[in-house]
Amino acid sequence: MKLLLIGAGNMGGAMLQGLHVNDITVVEAYPPRVLELQTLYPTITIVSEIPSLEGYLVILAIKPQSFSTLHTKGIAEGVISIMAGVSLEKLKSGIMAKHYIRSMPNMAALVRKSATSLCGDVALKDEAMEVLSSIGRCFWLESEKELDIATGLAGSAPAWIALVAEALSDGAVNLGMKREITYQYIATLFEGVGEVLKSEHPALLKDKVMSPAGTTAAGYAKLEEGKVRDSFIKAMEASYERAKSFSK
């Protein structure tokens, strides 16, 4: 199936890294970006205006606020949207297609490690999973409610994890370690623990590391004292409520 990528900014550009070998047309009107894309991917077709959608699987990678001004003609084979806060209902009223998918990548798409959530028409599931796998791992969800929850879990949580990373670095620097090496430690730490968590329950991992009256237990007690767990749960709730408000 022919692909039509509308928008080649950060997310769209990240997807191109994995999709440029396909039969893909890119809609991009900003001349400096066009030149950049032509240099990176000399075999792809780049146009400044949206062609007829007939026969295309369309990937909408524009800013949500630009969707209301989008003008298209024809009926696409399918639409995959990565726009935050644009519901399936809004998609259907703004662009004509046989099937629709709404998805939520995260910023790790820039290194093709996104945890991408998606939901919508099951008839388009396999094609959408294949396309979005170009930027990382995909998770099929059963409803837009779950997608809004996942906005916090995968979409917003990178910022929260970055806060944890910065706090750990600050703590180590406060005790005398050089800043630059703390960031290297923490990046390696997150990568390793993430790999372990693919097959290990978080509670079991915690229990394995935390020995009686040890250093981990001492630090863990302080985290509980500071209500870190409660703060993360509340952060998820706040993110979910905000995501719902965007979809209205």
C-alpha cells in the first residue's frame, strides 16, 4: 500500500527513518525542511500540497491545532493519526477514509524506541502496527479511554523519568560525584533496568535488590516518606484528566 505522510517534523521525520524504503510520499511545505529531507532520503517523493487521498494509507503527523485547517480530497484507504488529543470522532469528521487509527508515540521515537499506543478500526490494525513499528514498539489498546491513560504512561512519563534522573544526579553531585559521569551512570542504569523489567515483576526486582537494613532499604524508606509512589499515581490521574479534556 502506498503511504502518504502529512507532516515531517520531529515525529514524522523519526518515522521516515524506518519508512523511507517504502513507496511513500511526504507532504512538506517548509522549503528548508524539504531540502533537508531530499538530502537525507533522495528516493522519496516530496510535495508541497496534499494530493488526492485515493489509494493511500495516510499518516497524519501535523500539530493538532493544524487539523481544523486541513483540506483534503478523495477517500483514503486508512488514516493513522499521531496527533495528541484528536479523537477518532474528530478524525472522521475532518478527513475521509475507509478506516481510522488513533495513536500516541512518545519522544523516544526520535531514537526509534517509542512505546506507541494505538486503537481504532481492527481492520487497519496490522498495517498500523507495521507502520508504527518503524519508531519502536506498539501496544494495541481496546478503547480511547485506555489511549488517554497511556498518554500519561508513555507520552508524559518520559518527562517524569527525566525528573527522577535529574534528582538522582543532583543527589550524587551533592555527595561529591562529578555531574557528567552521573548522567552516564543513570542512562546506563535505566537501560539495564528497563531490559530486566521486560521479564521481571517490579515488586520482585525491588525485593531482590533490597536486603534487610541495607543501603537500598534506607533510601527506599526516604522515598516512601516523601510519598513518591503517591505522587506518581496522582501524576497519572492528572495526565489522564488533561488528556480527556483535549479530546472534547
